[in-house]
Amino acid sequence: MIVLPSILCAGIAVEAAAIRGGSHISRPAEDRYTLPSLSVDVSARAEALRVKREGWQYGPSIAGNTSFYPIGALADVATKADTNALFTFQDKHTANVGIDKQNALEAVNATGGIKSLDEYHKLYDHEWVITVPEGPYIGMLSNYTSDLLFSMERLSTAPASVARVGASDALLFAVDNAASITGLSLKQLQAQGRLFVIDYLDQKDLSRSSDIKFGAACQAYFYIHPESGDFLPLAIKPNVEGSDLVYTPEDEENDWTLAKLMFNLNDLWFTQWFHLAAGHETAEIVYLAAIRTLSEEHPLMPFLHRLMKQAWAMRHSAEQRLINVGGPVDQLFPWAGSSAGVYTDALYQSGLASKFRANYLEANLKSRGLLDGAFGPELKSFPYLEDATLVTDAVRTFMKSFVSSYYLTSDDVTADMELQAWIKEAGPAEIQDFPTAVTDVDGIVDIMTHMCYLVAVQHGVLNSNSPVASTASLPLHPLAFYAPLPTEKGVTDVMQYMPPLAAAVGQISLLAAFNRPQFLDTNQTLSHLFDDSEILARMNPETNKAAAAFRMQMDAFSKVVRSRKFDADGLSQGMPFIWNALDPNRAPYWVTI
Ligand SMILES: *[C@@H]1O[C@H](CO)[C@@H](O)[C@H](O)[C@H]1NC(C)=O
Ligand SMILES: *[C@@H]1O[C@H](CO)[C@@H](O)[C@H](O)[C@H]1NC(C)=O
Ligand SMILES: *[C@@H]1O[C@H](CO)[C@@H](O)[C@H](O)[C@H]1NC(C)=O
Ligand SMILES: *[C@@H]1O[C@H](CO)[C@@H](O)[C@H](O)[C@H]1NC(C)=O
Ligand SMILES: [Fe+2]
């Protein structure tokens, strides 16, 4: 039971609206959202905002040293309510994961266990009926040996790190047989803008979780094939201690497969801590700055609350249930939970995950040479761009209608003292790379669209439903290796490195806990991002119209995603698996975990 501070009991409903969940106080529909200049009672609004600001202060970061975590009389109530709500949901969900896990163990036992990589499908076959009913993406198990599947994951399920190598960039390592693989030498691939890189050498010295689990620190090249135009893997250098081995598709199958598995572990580690820093810690601090500067009467505020549902629970969850000593990261990864904290801090503090404008969808892809570059051929297929752009453009269209219906001129934007205070608040909030001046509708649209992108688009691709279906599915993505990694080629059996059955099932269980099959076709999904009857009742007709249009567009896109099939080449979106992370009637609209 939450004890409300007296300020709430005294009937100041304005602050209560900042607390979503349990103590939400409904407002009458005729009580319209307004810009400050149109406020009916300017001084009451200013006083309520002052009280709210007083109750939401910047406290020390938790779960690592990243953005401030809110403290104060109002913040404490809200963060506790969020945390209770998430933990209550998660406890039920985890109990179901336990049931599924037992089924999986028994089913695998009954069929004689898993003796080769080809038998990992046994771990999934109709066993996770409650928590992962659809299993990994179609093709993820049947086509796991495909090099194209491995490389196209960088352009769909795990798109946050790959970058085109510039004409004068220093190369990370040599690949002597590049010409025999691709028809071009490494230098020629680079000169033609066909070469791509991912570098996880920064995972080399992370502190270990135990001495029985192992991981590498891979660097990898990918390339656009000069004839087919396919995006393919060229080479992987694992940087195992005492070894400079470089693996390529010309190696024996076992060696090359193990190299891809080693890379995937590094990639999952990066992707998950990047997601925490970008999707949670960055979005949270922008939200906190908004809470401190925008009145509850301000039209931007309710959509931010809705988007950031239970947001304040997530770092408590990470701290108490993920990276804690002896917790899931310690148990399942080669590196300690504390290393995850350190790694996340670095991604946040360097700006890589936390810079606001630099991480706008298009700006970020351009900065990595993946979009609209003058250098090198275009990517033939780029599923992340395709799906993320469709959704983000629809969000932008909504925002443009919504924002311009409240701000009729640019003067309305510059005259909105609450909005302008939000922009200035980026200073004390220490938001990295936030817009420094917002003088027109587009400036507001950019910020609101990016918040939706971080939470409803990028988060859904990197986390929640995705890992169990793709980036943490077995056999291609083990969370750890259970034998010292080789310093010579000639591996006879990859199975000796693979997680034992209990760990494999533990891995699926952890990611099943992030999965949300119960949201399928409900109002918790992306289609319903703006579909809140209480909010919309207090918004103008243009906003209501735009919200309905958004939902229709998302329903239409959901149909497109659900009709995806393999073509004559066994591909969908140019990939040997069928990707549906951004099906708008499947993906959650909020972070969820
Ligand atoms: C957190 O990181 C910031 C920025 O790098 C640094 O100035 C500060 O000392 C760190 N705080 C703690 C408690 O480590
Ligand atoms: C699986 O089989 C092994 C040995 O046959 C047994 O020790 C273990 O308890 C079984 N596990 C389950 C979940 O049935
Ligand atoms: C979402 O759906 C649930 C279950 O159908 C319903 O109880 C709830 O009121 C809906 N929420 C909104 C905001 O429409
Ligand atoms: C991928 O797997 C599916 C079966 O799940 C198959 O129909 C398709 O041909 C495979 N694609 C490739 C490229 O092998
Ligand atoms: Fe998350």
C-alpha cells in the first residue's frame, strides 16, 4: 500500500496526473489541454507547476552512473508505484516462465537431449506455450547456418553498431584471403565503399562472472558483394587471449560457425547495454526534465506520460533482478553483472547511446554510412530502415498535426515559456546533445518523434520481444561459452563450447521474461501509441483525427508484416528469416521491461 504525501491528499490533482497507474485521478473531458498563454487560471497553473517541480528533483543515478534518477515527495510516490506495478506483472510472468522452462527440460530429456547444433530446435518445439508461443522467428532455427542470415541480423535485429568503413579509415586487421572470398582485396573493398566494420574489442577486459564461462572480444568485417550486391560477412577476429586468429567463410565449417557464435555473444552484450542506455536512461532524463517544466495542463505532457509508462521501474528492475550479484547476468554471461553496469556507463557517458539529436533515426544511420551516403553502393536490403522508418514517419505525421494544431505560428512556440523552460532544463538535467533552441513546430515535432522512436521503435527492436526470437536464440546466439576458446583452428565439435542444457534453458527463460506475447493484438501495442480515450477527450479535434489516422496506418502495416513470406530464393526482406519485431499490433508501445 502506497502512502500518498499530504500534498496529494489535499486534493491537488495536477500532481497526481504525473503518477500513472494506481493513483491516477481522472479529469473531466471539458478540461482541455492548453498552452500556458491560453490557460484559464495562469497563477494556479504556475503554482501547481512550482509544486510539481519541487516534488521531482534530480537524484543520483541508479543501476550505474548514467542519467539522474528522480527523487522528491512526488517522484518517490511515482517511482514506487511504477516499480510495484512492474514487479507484480513480472512475478506472474516469471511464474509462467517457470512452467514453460520445466516443459522444455522434460521434452528435451525425453528426446535424448541435444547432441549437435542441429538439434537445438528441440528446445523450442511447442514448449514455451505461455511465454514464447511463437518461438524464434521463422527461419531462425532452420537457416541458422546461413552467412546471409548472420550478416543481415546487423541490418535488422541488431542494427545499432555496424558502420561503413570510410575511404581513409585505418583498417582494424588484415584479411589475406579477401580477394578469393569476394573478388576484391580488402583495400579495394574499402576504396569502393563496400566494406563495413563492427568492433567489440572493448569487451576484452571485462571482469568475469566465473572461471567456467568464456567470451571473446570480436572485431568483424562485412561487405557488399561486387556482383550479387548481397551484404555478407567477410571475417571475424575474436581476439581470444594469446591469439590473433582471423576466421573467414573459407575456414572449415566448425571454425567459421564458432567464430559467428563468438561474434554474436559480443553483439548481444553490446546491444543489450546500448538499449539500456539509449532506450531507458536517455529517454528517462528527457522525461524528467519535461515533468519539471511542463504543466500537467500542457498538451505535450500526457503523451509523454503515456509513452513513459512504468519507466521509473526499469532501473530498479535492472539493479535488483538483472545485474545484481548472483543474478541472471552473473549466471548466464561470461562477464559479471557489475561489468554490465560499467559497460552501460561507458556507452552513456561517451554519448554513443545518450546523444539525443545524433541518434535521430536518419542522422544516426547517415553518420554510420548506412543511408544516403555519396560513398559506396547502397544497401540492397535494409529491413531496419524499412520498418523503423515506416513507423517513425507515421509518428512524425501524427506529431506534426498534433503540434501544429496547438501552435498556430512560430511565435506560439517561442512564447511558450514552459516549452522553452524544458529546452533550457537540458542544462541542469545534463541531457546530451538536446536541441539548444526550439523556435518552430518542427523543432517540437523532432523531439517528440525521437522520444517515440527511442521507446516505441528502437526499444522494441533491441529488447522486449526481440532477443528470445532472434539475437539470443539458440544455437546461433549462446550467452556464454563453457570451455576456453580456441587459439588454433581445427575445432572438432562446437558442442563442447555450448551452454549445458540447464544454462541453455536458463538463457531462454531469461529472455522469455522479456517477451510479451500477452500484448498481441491488445491496446498495449504500437498501434495504440496515442490511443488513450481520456487523453484524447481533452485534446482538440485535429489531434483526435491524427490519432485515428495513425492507428489505421499501423493496422495496415501490421497486415503487411503478417503477410511476409519467403520468396523463391527463401528470403523475406532479403533475409532467410521472417522478421516481425515492428508489427504494430505485436510490438509494445512502451518499454515494458
Ligand atoms: C559519474 O560520471 C560522471 C561523468 O563521467 C563523473 O563526473 C562522476 O564523477 C561519476 N560519478 C560517480 C559517482 O562515479
Ligand atoms: C533429465 O534427465 C537426467 C538424466 O537422465 C535427469 O537427471 C534429470 O533430472 C532430467 N531432468 C528433467 C527435467 O527431467
Ligand atoms: C485496454 O484494454 C483493456 C482490456 O481489453 C481494457 O480493460 C482497458 O480499459 C483498455 N485501456 C484503454 C486505455 O483503452
Ligand atoms: C529458410 O527457412 C525456410 C523454412 O523455415 C525455407 O523455406 C527457406 O527456403 C530458407 N531460406 C534459405 C535462404 O535457405
Ligand atoms: Fe528495456
